[in-house]
Amino acid sequence: MAFGLIVIGDEILSGRRQDKHFSTVVELFGARGLQLAWAEFVGDDPVRLTALLRRSFAGEDIVFSCGGIGATPDDHTRQCAAAALGLPLVLHPEGRLNIEERIRETAREAGMEADLGAPENLQRLKMAEFPQGASLIPNPYNRIAGFSIKDPGVADHHFVPGFPVMAWPMIEWVLDTHYAHLFHASVHLERALIVYEQAEASLTPLMEAIEREYPGVRVFSLPSVGDARTRRHIELGVKGAPAQVEPAFLAMQAELQRRGAEFRPL
């Protein structure tokens, strides 16, 4: 199974806020021997978001989505998920209880009596309206849950808030609760070196030859034009199954030596 990440919010695309989810999710996955296969960023556009979710639900990947599950006019994720699945939004009973308890708790802290029928509190209950059949993702920060879709016939999707303090522990909970059997299922190794003053095009035949000879290996190259501290160089490497990465890396070094290229392992 492959994993995908969707980050939702106009504020990310406009630059008003910098995304923090991608790098942290990569770390959370890496600690469990998992990798992201893809990530997409999308704004608060219901038509575009529904189309994206319809496509991802029809796939086979496990998808995490961050953002847009609140109850303000610019939050559309819950509604778009339901539309993409052709399901109604329904008030989740446990989700409702969680929100009502949070309302009571907030009122107690302010020395007030909670009015569950107040318009603003009825509006808060919309945060427990999820596509029919959804299950809850517990929120350790304020108990206002996210939701999961794990139904036969559609890809697993897990929806959490955009707030990092909530989203990241909720993602960890989903991984540890539902996908622990996938942790470290495949051992992945990466080896790289720095090659100086070489044109990437001149190294392409070497990269192609390595991938032909070692089918379990993927070659990568990251060129740099250099700066005041370093010369022009390429970070060249191989990644994949350890049994093939090591001989492929040795073969790469041998060919670079044969060419007289200057390089150093990382």
C-alpha cells in the first residue's frame, strides 16, 4: 500500500502561512519505516477539492488530509468528502457528545453555565457532521474529532484539522492504530555521493545502466550550481532494497573512478 497526503487551505497557496505538515508527516512516516508516495496542495475551492477526493477515493492509496474540517464558511472538507462519496453528512453521536462536553468544559472554566442550544454552540456541532459511516479520529488537544473513511470499495482516507498541534498526534494515532502491520515491512536503504564539476547529461548513461543492471534500485541526482562555499556538484545516489543498493553503489563508484571523476561519499 502507498500513502498520500493532501494539505488544504487558501492560506498555504497564497503564502500567508507556510505549510508545516509535509516535512513533519515525512518524519512521522520515516520513524515507522513508511514513506509518502505523493502529496498535493489544494485551496478552499469546493469543486476542485471534491474532484480531488473523488479521484483519491477511487484509487488504492491510504490518504491523510489536513485542514478544512471546521465549521466556518471557508471549511469545505467534510462536505466535499461526502459529495465525492455520494453520501449524506450525518451528525456522529459520539462526535456530538465530545463537542458538547467541550462546550460544558469551556463554560465551567469561564464560570458560566453552558447553553447547548445557543446558536454558536449549535454551529459548533457541525464539526461532528461527517459522511455517513465515518469513524472518529480522537483529538487529544480539545476532543473535537477528525474522521476516517474505511469502507470496502474506496481507498482509506483520514481527515484531521489544519492545526499542527492537533493534526500530528492524530495522524500518529491513525498510523499506530490501523497500520502498525505495515511498519518496517520493507527495508529501504539509500547511499549517495557528491560528484564535482560533472554535467548531469554526461552521467545519465551511468544512471540508466545502474537501473538496468539492478532492477530493485532507483538512481537519483540532485544538481547544484554551487555557491561561495562549494563548487558546482551533483548529489548522485541509489536507493531501494539493501541487497542491491550496496553492489549498485560500488558499481557507481567504480565507473566514476574509471572516468576520472572527482567525488566523495556522503
